[in-house]
Amino acid sequence: MTAFASGERTTPWGTLACELRSVNHRFLEVGMRLPDELRALEPAMRERIAARVSRGKLDLGFRLRSPEAVDALQLDTAVVDRLAGIAGELQSRFPAMRIEFTELLAFPGVLGARASDPAALHAEALSLLEAVLADFVASREREGANLAAVMGERVEAIARIAAEVRALMPDIRAALRQKLEARLADLGQAVDPGRFEQELVIGLQKLDVDEELDRLESHVAEFRRVLTQREPVGRRMDFLLQEFNREANTLGSKSVDARTSAASVELKVLIDQVREQIQNIE
């Protein structure tokens, strides 16, 4: 689901800032933008995020804004030496090549904040990540609570429609008997009562939806239970919606009454609305 959290803190090496945002995704996918001083922390950061989040496309960004003082900066001479070697190799091929001083300083890794204690800086970064993660998860939980309320309303509507269809079935069965009797009366011929009952039973079996309604009620009860769970439930909800849709389709295919046909359509509309929200659920 979508969420955003950020934070920053002042360290001896400058201001450390962190942003974490996410959009909907079926799986967990984490993209990172880290300054050179924190690149070694990428595995640890991924591990901490995976421990708190199981679904979504996340973008984590860290920035280290160095103090303004020039003595707070340091030159990585090893990087400069490697660049000089490469430039020497290319000089014969590109004699007109010129390197500006400002371009050299802008090259990644050449100039950075003075970090005399990398371990302390890494500890600050991980601590900041934990704080931002806590805000991020809290934001997702608030959104999740709102989504749960919306989906709960839709599922309750599905339960009401299922109950209404069940209440309609005695009238629909009676109407089928009357329809068969009217057709026989139009024929003007006597009919074996046993044969009539046999045809009636066959017709009632074709439109019987008791099993579909029972399964639909069972799915509703399971969905209500899942809504109260604390662990990730998005995939389980998605599976339940497939079962909801199967029962709604069968109800529509067996329908011989305009009211149950309309109920089948309304069920599918509600199921689609719930499915749209499930894409936002972890």
C-alpha cells in the first residue's frame, strides 16, 4: 500500500536525512539510494525492512549533507589516482581531452564528508532507519484500518444479498411449480402425477443454489476472521475473492428469476470493489 515517512538528525559528519515511500506491488521490492559512506549498510538495511514489511514497491533514500566548512571535506586520493591512470591511458586516443577541476570533484567518491568513525556513522544511519520504519509502518497500519473498514462494509453487503437470495428461493420454487402446472393446463391433457413430480424435481435441482449460498456464507465468515489478523493477509484475501466470484457466477448461471440475476450482478460489483482494495493490502 502507499505510505511515506521521513526523518533526519544531526551528526558530527553532517545532517543525515532518510525518506521511505512505497506504492502497491504484489511482492516486496526495495530500491535504495545511498551515499558512498553508507553503501556498506545496504544488506543490513534490506534485512531490517524485510523484517517489518512483506509487500510493496519501496524506495529508500539517504542523504548526508556535509557541514559547510572546507576542513569537513576530505579527498579520496585513491579514487583520484585511479582516475588519473585511466586519463593517462586515454590521452593518446583523445589528445584534446580536458578535465575541469569542478568536474573532477563532482565525480562520485572523489570528495566526501570526513568520516573519521564510519562505525559510528553507520550506527546513526541504522538508528534513523529504525525510527523512519516505525513511522512508515504506523502510516501503513492507519491506511490498512481504513481499507479494512471499507472492505468490511462491502463484505457485509455481500452477506445481506446472500441472505436475501436464500429468502427468495421458496417463492422461486413455488413459481416454478405454478409455471409447470400452467403449461400442462394449456395442453389440455391429463398428466401422470408421478411424471409431473419428476419433472418438477429436475427443474428444482437445476436452480438449487443452497450449496453456493452455504459456501458464500462460509467465505464471508472467513473474510471477517482474516480482517482481524495482524499478520499479512493480502494473498489469502485474494484467494477468498476468487471463491466469492465463483459462487456469484454459479448463482447467475442457475438463475431463473430476474431478482436472483440482479443479485448475481450486484455480488460481482461488490466483489470487484473489494478486489481493488485488496491490491493495497499487505
